[in-house]
Amino acid sequence: MNTITEKKTLTFVQSITDALDVMLSERENVLLLGEDIGKNGGVFRATEGLQEKYGEKRVMDTPLSEAGFVGMGDWTCSEWIRSCD
């Protein structure tokens, strides 16, 4: 079996962004939750551009509180949404 693939060199952060992009594009029930991951693209810019591409309902900032994370987790479970947080 001869498989030809293109080799692409990515940094660690770029590979994370690429993996998140693939998950979001392949499955409509996947969303991203996190502190400052929406507009700002996260501390290391690993989610940069994903909110513009997939919208605020799929790439969203969470409150800066543990209770907020728990509430968002409960919501995703009740709606059968797969969260990549």
C-alpha cells in the first residue's frame, strides 16, 4: 500500500489549534469552553480564529469561577453536547 501524504511542520500550539479545528468541523455537537478563548484566542493563541470560523455559540468564554465551569459542564451534559474544555 503506497500512501502519499504531505508533511506539514507545526509548532505545538499550531497542532492543538489544528486538532480543535478538525473536531469542530467534523462534529456539530462539539464546542469549546474556556477562559478568554473566544475573542482573545486563549493565553497561547491556541484557539485563535476559531470563534470567527465557528461562531460564539461553539467557541465561548466561560466565567472566571469554578462554579461557572461546573454550571457549563452540567449544561453540556444535559444537552448531549461534547465539550473540548
